[in-house]
Amino acid sequence: MTAAAPGSKRGSKRASGRVAVVHGLVALVTMLAVAMLALVVTPPGPPALAEFAPRAEDRIDEALKAQSSNFGTGEGGDCAPGMVCADGGGGLGVTTTTSAPPAADRDGGGQVDTARVRRCIGDPPRQTEDPQSPPCINYFEGDNGGATSKGVTRDEVRIAVTSGQNYTARLLIDHFNRRYEFYGRKLRLVNIPYGSEPRTQAVAADEEAKAFGMVVDDIHGEEIQPEASRRHVITALGSGGYATTELYRKMAPFAWTYAPAIDEIETSLGRFTCSTLGAGLAQFAGADLRTKPRRYAVVTSKEGGKRPDLSALHATLAGCNLPTPDTVELDQSSDDDPAYVSNTYARWQQDGITSILILATADEITQFMSKLPKTFEPEWVVSGVNSHENEAQWMVVAPPNHRRSLFGTYVLNKLLPKADTPSYWAYLDGPGPNESETVPQDPAGDGNFTRIYHSLLVLASGVQMAGPNLTPESFAAGLAKARFPNPGAAGPPYYQAHVGFGPGDFSMVDSASVVWWNDTAPSYGGGGISKEGGWCYVRKGERFGRDWTNLTSELFDPDPRACR
């Protein structure tokens, strides 16, 4: 997007004669005309979609009132005077007004149907209040091509969800259908059995649901996505997993992920380790180890029956002359095996291990921590792999002497109060539970809800950016060309991750924050189990990508205001 040039100021001069006055008036009128044209901002996005968004310049510059709470940006409206606004299209409980529709410049000067105009937010315009939503496309008229691909008709795009996902997805789907431009179609959820074998979910999505896309939110993505790709079903993994960038390239254009691929996570962990920790003293460990030079080990766990390929981590550490660390492989049987735990501890003692890099789920590593001797207090360096957002797991299961040495990288968005999260805004935009349904807990209060939202966010973004001719290939091309506005990324008030795709890039998040544990911090990611104990953020949540710096002095800040 080309920014509007500010109007230049000219000093007033005394002119003589009628000609000078006329020339001055002409110049003034010209300046005003240029300034008015400069106020029209064209949003970024695939050039091929320009004809499908004739009024995409109509935008909203302020956040909705319901978007703001503890970290909000204040009062705001959702339809400014003179803008084309959808009739009754206000989300989050806010009612929009409808301004007079302008005449379209094409098709004989027809009128824009304001009931079909999508509300857009910000400058440059994005699709919704979510700072990570795609560039705005707010209007389409014409023929969408009908059945352009498997699972696509003139009226719908079929999205498979398992029985365990259906309830949450139903609470969210109206938000995407009302606020995104799907060119005369709607996303339609099609229920499939969960299945004891994850691969069978992909089979059901293809053969039973005949779906175009599929929500994937659990740890079995590495088993589901390859089979779904073989069957030409689009999948979007809403959480992290162990699939590498190379595997995503092989599954293209069918497999996508919200969180970074595992090699990207390992690279961030390695860069942090090199820039901040290195071979110096283990100063964040317990008293017995903090005066010793760092020696590293890695702990992994299985995801979907697989372990992470550690090549990216090893290569990054080698780049700063750190040796390849010892690897310990956890699973449910080893966690409960006292001999395995004691043998691991004995080996670490012999090797002088002071610092342990964690590429394991929170439930696996916290169980393992709880069985180690209480006198052994190494540095525990997290990577942001699955379930690290579950703060209750760390607070309830991990021993206090281990929690106080817990820090590292975090790839997902900063954890915030529920009222400040886009998944909750989308929930408020939907129908809510049916009267006959019993809700066991707040449906927007746990990580599963957010993971399903992120899976739908990737799917909805791809369907929108593909344009009317929806195919897996146009889905991929649309995401690769899209330039996500990313307002305020890595800064206040939300400190959300920077997102985007590109050629050969199949993961949405492309940065990491740095965290440490604090037992007195408010808990925002505990699913309602724990009220305190959570992650603190270096620089309140600043994100790091390729450029890392030594953050030693900024970890474990005792000032509670530095925490959140």
C-alpha cells in the first residue's frame, strides 16, 4: 500500500492584481482535490481480486467497544459516517448503521447491495478486529463459478470437524461466515467421527464428508495431515506440532499450520540459547549448579507417535560453537518408570548437565520434573511446543523448585485476559450455546477453543484470498500473495505475533517472544483451573525473529509490573 502523502504547507504571500487572486484560488482548489484523493486508501491483497472488492477502501479506523478491556484501546465505533456498512452487520453485540449506497462504476452504474458489504477494520484495512486477520475484501458481485473444486458448490464450502470439535467450531463459524468474503458461499461444518486412529479422520473427511477443508487442532496433526493431503483435503493445524517445513512443502498445497513448523521453533530456541545463554555460567539454576558452566541436554516427547527431528536445533547450536546436547526421550511409560528417571538423572549428573532444552509437551515434562530429586535444580528452557500455554499444568504439577528456573521462548500469542482475545470476540459474534445444551465450562476459556479458532482463521483466510474460483491451488496462491496488515504486532496493547505466508511458507506465525515463570503472575491460560501462576514476558511481549540479542538482564525481573 502506498501511504497517503501529507499536504504541504505554504506561507501566505501578498499578491497584487486580479490575476494573482485567480491563480491562488486555482492552486487552492487543486490542493484540496489532491488531498481528498490522498485520503482514499487501497488495501493490500492479491491483485487478481481487485474487481471483487469495489468498495474495499471503505474502512473502520477504531476498535469496537467490546474489543477493549484491560488492554483495550478505548471507545470506538464500527461504522463511520459516509462509509458503506452492512445492514445490521455489527459484530460483538454492536449494531451498525447503514449509509446511502454509492453508485458502482461498472455494470452500467448499478447500486452496491449494502446488505452484502463486509465491515473492515483499520488502516490498512483488515477483515475483522483480530489483528491477525487477512487484508480486507468487503464486497463481491457476480458468478462465483459454482462447483470449482471437491467440497465446493455455488453456496457452500464443506469443512470437516470431528465430533469433539463440532461444538466449539459451531460457536465460531457464524463469525467467519458473516465477517469474511466467501463470494456467495458459506463455510459449512460437516461432522465426522473422531476415530481411534487419527488417520481415519482424514479418510472420513474425504469419503464421508466430501470436504474441501478440515479443522485439525490436536496433537495428531502429523498423522492426519499427510493422509488428508494424499486425498487432496486442505488441513489447517491450529496448534503446534512436529512437522517440518520440508514436510509441509511435500504436502503442498494441502497442509497448513497456524504455529511455526518444528524446525522454525527449534531455530528460535537455538538462537535464544546462543544469544543469551551460550557457554556461560548457569546463573538461573539452583544454588548447586549456578556457578558451573552450562552443559545442555534436550528432552523430547512423542506427538502423534513421532518425535521431533532435532536437525535445526543442532545446526543452530553448532553455529555458535555449542556441542550437540544429550537427548532424553519421554513417553507415558518412561514418565512412570522410576528406573528410567533415576538412570537419566545419574547420566546428567555424570555429564555435568546444568541446562535442559524442552521440546516436549507440558504434561510430559512436568510429570518427569516431579519425579526428579528435589535437590537437582537445573535451568529449564522452554521452546513453545504444544501445551505450553496450559499454565495450570505447570502450576499444579511442576515442583516449585523447578518452576523458579523455568524460562525460554514462546511462539504463540501472548496470553491475555479472555476479553482481550480474538477467539473470544469471535465467540461473542456467534449464536452462543443452544438452550438445550449444557456447557461444562466457559467455552472460550481454554486452549482447545483458541486452537480451533486458529485452524478456522487459516482456513477462512485462504478461502477469502483465493477468490471465487476456489481450488486448493488458488487457496495456496491467495495466502502466498496476501500481505497481512499486522497492526501493532509485537507491541501494545496485545503484543500478538506477526503473521503471514509466502512462497514455500506454510505456517502463519513467524516470530517468538521470550518468557519466564512467575508463581504470582495472573493465570490466563489455565482453562479456569488455576487463578495465579503464569508466564512473564521480556519487554512485555516483544517478538524476535532473525535478530536476537542478549536478554540475560531482562529475565526474572522482580518488578511485578514487568510481568504482564
